[in-house]
Amino acid sequence: MKRRHVISYAALLAMSAPVWAQSYPNKVIKLQVPFAPGGTTDIVARVISEPLGKVLGQSVVVENKAGGGGVVGANETAKSAPDGYSLGVATVSTTAANPAINPKIPYNPVTDFTPIVNIAATPNVIAVHPSFPAHDYKGFVAELKKNPGRYSYSSSGTGGIGHLQTELWKSLAGVFITHIPYRGAGPALNDTVAGQVPIIFDNMPSAMPFIQTGKLIPIVVAAPQRLPQLPNVPTFKEVGLEPVNRMAYYGIYGPKNLPKEVVEKINAGVKKALQDPAVAKRIQDTGSLVVGNSPEEFAAQIKAEFEVYKKVVDQQKLKLD
């Protein structure tokens, strides 16, 4: 009597992975953006998709799946087959901020994905409406300490990077301002520009047009060094709060258990695409910095961001509204 050998799909995939990975890709690749079109995440994805497709020899198609502050799209990526044809754009909101504050997130940001490469990093800025009494960092903090609870700040919503990064700053600066969450960065920015909320912690691409026209006043930026566009605005490191000096990241990841060969091929493809001066300039024009790191470095970055914001949530006793 012959013995039957039962081989699981996972085991079969593991054995065959090196073979099919060598021919990867041989069909269209989906790159899912977990937010609506038009935001920084969507912009970065569309900038890299075409040149990456040319390098890989197959089209990379961007699909938007918004919902739950990025959670819906991120969860779909996490649950996709680990074959390299369903990838997603990883952001701080989907891999750190939201998971840190929401215990019901349906995925683990550290273990349920395969980080591949960080494409770009975007500085963030605390900005105020021109009517705010102070227009420099020292005066800004002094005004808030003199009037605890008098002022409020807007954000894209509870659990987003704008919310948690502001709470991190508050905990270190020793100030109190009230959080006003909105349904997206656009409405939050519009109300701050209109003067209905005096303060916002926003990413640079969306805030810059209003800063340039004087509708918002930049106070301090989260960036490695002062930005050429804002040479007179200090970084958080300069004002003694280096832990807040955290930029938003926009990278590519896939579901867990992606074959190493596929990861390396996508990583190399993105790096090659970023070497094109035209591609790099399009990313830099959004106010972002080109990164292009290794899978290991990006994985460490995601883990570090999650731990930072989990600590913020615990210390500030933050909860979903």
C-alpha cells in the first residue's frame, strides 16, 4: 500500500518560490494606496509606479482603497497572496499611528507585512493662523504655557500621524492644547487657514502652498535639517525636542512571507527608478526627500515608529473618539 504525502500550499509555495521568483514579474502588479487620490501617499505612488514598471518590465497599476484612516487598504494588502503581485504603500498612519491607538486593527503592523523599501520621507510642520499672537517657536510655547487649554489644534483624525505627533510634542514640551479631529487632512487644513482652529501639525506638501501665500505661519519642522524652502524655521532637534523630529514615510510593502528574491527585485527596481533625476525631482517637488533604503532598514523603521507612538498613546492615555 502506497503512502500518500500531503503537502500544504504553504510548503509547496516555499519549494517553488525560487523558481517562479526568477521569472517575476510576468503580469501586472497592483500597488494599493490606502487613501483617496490627491494626497501625498497617492502622489508618491503614482510618481514611482511608471518608472518602476519600466524597470521590472511589467505595468505597476495604482489602485486607491480608502477607509478607516488607511486601515481598510492596508488590511487588504496584508491578506493578499504572498506572490508579489499585490503590494501596498506603507505610511506612518497605517503602520504606526493607527495601530498604536486602535486595539481593533485587523493586522499587526510589524509581523503581517514584508517591508520592501522606503521611497520617500516627508517633513511635517507645526503652523499657525496669522492671527496667533506668536510667530516664532519660543513665543509660541510661551503663549501656550501662559494660557493652558485656551488653544486647539486640528488633525486629519484621531490616530493619524498629525494627532499622535502633536501629542508626542505636547508631552515633551509641557503644554496643553485641545485636539480637534477632522475627517481628513484637507478639511483640517481648510479650517486652520480660515482661522477656525489656530494650530495644525501637517505634512509639508499640503501646508506649503498656504505658507508661501502667508495664510499659515510655520513655527517648527520635523526634518533632518532646516528646509531650503523655510530657512528661518528651526527643526525640533534645534529646539531641544529631537524625539519629535520624525518625518512621515511612504514605502512599499507586501503581505508577510514574500519570497526574498521578489523582495530584492522590487527593492532594486525602486532604487534604480529613483536614480532617474526626473523621478527624484518629482518627489522632491512635493516637499519630500528621496530615501530608497534596504528592506531591513525599512522594517526597523516601521517597528521603531510603532513603538514610539504606542508609548505616546500609553503616556497620554489616548483613546479613539
